[in-house]
Amino acid sequence: MIVYIFASVAVVFSMIFIYNYVISAKIVEKNLKLNAENLTKKGVAQIETKLTAIQKIPDNYSKIIEKSGFSKESMINILKQEVELNPEIYGAAIAFEPYVFNDNEQYFMAYYYRKSSDSLEMKFLGGEVYDYFTMDWYQIPKELDRPDWSEPYYDENAGNTIMSTYSVPLYRTINGKKQFIGILTADVSLDWLQKFVNSIKVYETGYAWVISKNGTLVSHPIREMIMNQTVFSIAEAQKSTQLREIGRNMIQGKESFAEMEYRNITTGKLSWIAYAPIPLNGWSIGIVFPVDELMADVNNMFIRIILLGIGGLLIILLIIIFISRSITRPLRILTNSSNIIAEGNFGVELPDIKTKDEMKELHDSFAYMQKKLAEYIENLKETTSAREKIESELRIAREIQMGMIPKIFPPFPNLPEIDLYATLKPAKEVGGDLYDFFLIDDRHICFAVGDVSGKGVPASLFMAVTRTLLRSLAPNQQSPAVIVNMLNKSLSTDNESNMFVTFFLGILNMENGELKYTNAGHNPPILINPDGKTEYFGLTDEIPVGLFENFVYKEKICRIKNNDKLFLYTDGVTEAEDQYENLYSDKRLINCVNEHFNSEPKELIAHVADDIEIHVNGNNQSDDLTMLCIVYKGI
């Protein structure tokens, strides 16, 4: 009897096995295509992220140029900054329309480029020999009325590498009308693209490649083919009409996963191709999937299913034999099952009880308990996973935020005129405090401290926007009031969240000690004289930045003496609370500064931080702590 039962079960199991294999094979194939699509899109996203970051550089500088006074010196300085401050840019050019820059000059084109890894060089171009008005990098953006990437080219005379040029049209409003006046460019080496594309690994022998708008290979594992072959020349060599059709689709901006008779150039293996466009510059990325390696998972799955089937049949046989011999022992089996459940395996199978007595009631109670415990554990796993994901994202956000502020000290070792140190300690994973400092030119240093209203992620985002705007507005300004007014207009516009930031901005002339500053509702800094005299400095009746778009901020000017220190901070310092909600206070801060007035900036900030720790005595930090100290040592 057992043999007949086993034979019947084996037939049913075999049918289920065949059905599951067919379904599983289809699912695997679908997943393979989905993975190919995701891998391609991921490659496109990473390339576009890099190109977008590069584009922002000339885009931002074009706005500065359009608002500048068009002096030759300012144009040259802007080009030098674009190349000098951005290592990814090899060279930058600015070219004007005839007689726009100077009524007596038909041509004006300045070009700054990297002569070597540690030196820059500038030259003027334009004339009958170099008539840039007719060149693609000038004509195409002008006619399209938008920025554009050039076709890649090999620069033999300078960079000795594959490059592409990003051109941005320049405009000026004349008599109420927007008028084209010239082009700003950025030359970018594509070595990073080759390294990134080569890093895309597809099984053992698969690879990725990139083509330009006209089908030229921009990146490929075989370096000799780059810029020397097109997707169409490869199709011609392989006599592949399908590859030619794929090439047409790629330059037309289409995407797909093609199962085709294509031979991998590097190995000769039969391969499939997934491709997708890079919308930012009209290029396209293709990824080659070797068929034998791609289908290896399906074949391995087939072997695993066979082994599982054989194992399943053996298990069924053992279960049948076991049940036939143990039909009178349900209580022992139930006891064993309950022990397994107690160990945490809530999926264990309970014995089937046919009788309708106390054993059946006990079985049903265990089944109900098992179900509820399994549901509880599953919900607990989901809750824990969600919490860990949020904590991970907040850690990443903190790393990104802290990466935005300067952390290298001393920041300017070649400038003996000043010494500077700063710290920022968020109250939560991310915070709204900020500090920044940078050189405007070789005589002026700009420094700032701010405190965004609120805490957490919203404050950190507002802080990031404020710091980014400061960096983009300050380089061409030496007036704190102008910078703060521009910052206020930008932050007030469409500020639906009604967030604001208290802000102190100073610009120090390192030659004569002249300090220009604007205090937008921020805590007044402390001025520390070499003789130990300390006083609050920069008291203000100005309002924080971001509240009213039309508010006009003013600046003040004073003279800082040799070895004077400025100590800037946020209200998280003076409002640090102990367990009884007592504040650290302005008075205690002044006393601490008086006690250590001779200390260097780093030591002074450390003394204040230690004093705050003593005050709070282990109480949770209630607000972000930010301190910046700068000492003017004169010349």
C-alpha cells in the first residue's frame, strides 16, 4: 500500500517539478533582463552625475561673467579661477561676438589651460587663422540657444588625451532685449569615463562601452578602438544588420535589451546587448552580456531543482513511512514540534490530528500560537529593518554635511598673517549650524558663522543651501553687505517653510587689519586683545537672513590690531543646558575666554568645549555647537 501511495505522490511531484521549472526559467529570464536594464540605468545615472557636476562649473561662471564689468583683467581672472579651482577641467575659454568686448576688436578670445600638472598658461586666440566664429563649439550653442557638449576629440598638442568641450552661451540685456554676446567653454578630459566604464563588470567576460552622438567609440576595453571605430564599423566587420540597427537606436536616444547574434570582440563569445541613452550630452552606453555566462544561472537552477526534487521525493518517502509507523504517537510528535517552536523556528510543521478530542484542541491552540508568533516576528523584522535604514541614511547625511565644511587646519599655512580654527558638533545626526572661511584674493579672507532655525534634516538642507550660495556669491565681492543682501534675496524667494538663518559674515584685509562685517541677527562675536581685554563685538539690530526679501543689510568697518582675536559662536554654546535646565550663559563664556585669552585658536576652542562639558555634566546636547576663532598676527 505504501508503494502505491509513494508512486502516486512521485507522479504528482514530478508534474509540479516540471511546472515549477518552466515558471522559474521564465522568472529568471525576466529578472536577467530587469537586472540588465537596472545595470544600464545605473551606469547612465553615474555618468550623468559626473557630467552634471562638471556642467555646473561653467554654468555658474557664465552668470558671474554676464553680471561683470567686462574688463580684460576680470575675464582673465574668471578663466584662471575656473581652471585653477577645478582639477577636472583641463582648460577654459571665453570668446565674444565681433566688437562686443571692444569697439575696435573684431576678435576677442582668451584661453587658460593646464600646461603641466602644477602650472597654468594663458593665451589669446582669434583671427583669420583661428576664426572661432565658424567653429562647432561656438556655432552650435549659439544656434541652439543653450549649452552643448562637443563631439569627443583627441588632443595631441596639449592634454594628449580624449577630451570633450562644454560650451555655454553668454547673454546681456540691451535695451530690454536679451542679446547673445559670446561663449564660455570648459575642456574636460574623458579619462574618468574610461576608468568608470571599465569598472563595470558583467560576469567574467562582459563589459561596457560608450559611443558619442555620431556612433564613435568614446570608451571601450580595447583602447586602440577608442576614437578609431564606430558601432557601425564593428557591425560592418561582423556583417551584423542587427548591430547596425542597435547603433541607429543608440544615436537616436532609444534604450532596450537585445537578444542577438553578436560576437564579443574581446572573446568571440555569443553575446546580448543592453543599451540606454545619456540624455545630458546625447551619448549612449551599451553593456555586453555573454550568453553562456548569463544563462549559467538558469542551468544551475535546473540542476538545483533536480537535486531538490530527488531530495523531496526521498523526504516524502520517509514521511509516509514515518506516519505509517507513528500514527499512534501524535502526542510525542506534538511535543517535539513545540520544542522546535520554543527555539524560534515558527515555521515548523505540526502533526495532523484526525481525532476530535483534547489532542485536537491542543493541536489547534499550538497552530494559533505558531501563526501569531510568526506574524509578530515578521512585523518586528520589518520595523527593525526600517529603523536601521533610517539610521543608516542619517549617518550618510551627517557624513555629507560634515564633508561640506572645511576641516583642514591650519587652513592657510603659507599665510603667517592669520591663524584660524573652527569646530561644529551637531545636536542630532545632522544639524543646522554652519561655518566657512576662504580666501577671496591674496589680501582678503572671508569667514562666516550661521545658525539655521530648527534642527535635524530640514535645518541641514537649509544649511547646505546657505553655504553653497555663500561660496557662489562671495568670490567676486569684497562687501559683506552686498553678499548678505544677495544671500537674503535667494533664500527668501519661495521660502514656503519660513526657515531663516542668523548669520555673521566678515571680510578681513590681511595687509592693514581692516575688517568689514555684517551681523544678520547673530550672536555678537567676542574681541580678545593681546592684553586680555575682552568685549562683545558686532552688536546688531539686523534681522536673520531669509525672512524678508526686500530687507537691506548694512556693513560696518573697524580696524583689528596685531594679535587681536575674534571668537565667533552659535547660541548652542551659551544656551547649553545642564540637567536642571541652567544655561551655560554669556557670562560664563566671557569668563572662560578671559581665563585663556593667551591660547591659540585651537586651544581656546578646546578650553571652551571642555568648560561646556563640565557645565552640562552628561546632559543630552540640546542644540548644535559651533565655534570659530581667528587671530590677526599682522605682517
